[in-house]
Amino acid sequence: MDQCVFCKIADRELPSKIVFENDRVLAFEDLNPQAPTHILIVPKKHIPTLNDATPEDETLLGEVILCAATIAKDRRISTSGYRLVANTMGGAGQSVFHIHFHLLGGRSLAWPPG
């Protein structure tokens, strides 16, 4: 996708502070953090929204979630608590149309959000 900012980050066309990468998943620091830990975790495959995911993406999306749990452990927030958020469509706050999960932690998170 020529205009997708997350694809550009994955292709190293835009800089980012990468915290995890393998051949299918990329995780990097959010530029506008909302918590002491705020990491974006994206599949490298361009999928615009969760609505566009197919059964073939099941393993990939599971890998993204397991990546989040690993990063939470590495950042020492797994026992105090963290939140994993995926906004879908503009009304829910999705501003980059490439599936991504926000890993938030390191402070108390209120409920309900938003």
C-alpha cells in the first residue's frame, strides 16, 4: 500500500523505534504515547481493518496477540496489568487503516475507556 504509514514503517521508509520484529509482525513505540508503555503491534501483511481479516489471517492475528503478551512481560507490566486495544473503523478511533493493536500499560487504566 503506497500511502499506508505502517507499511512504510515496516519497509523502513519511515523511522520508528522498533521493539520487536520477525518476518510477520512488527512492534514499535507509539509517537503519541497515552501511557508509559504504548506500543503499536502490526501484522506486516496489510489488512485495513478487523472487518477485512479472513480465516487465513487467524494464525497471524494470534501471533500479534502473543507478541503483545511477550512485550508486556519484557516491559514488566504483565503482572500489574495492561490493555490491548484494536480500534475498528473511524467511529471507534481507527485513524490508520492497517490492523494494529495498542499495548498500553505502566499506569492505572480507567474503565470504561473513551
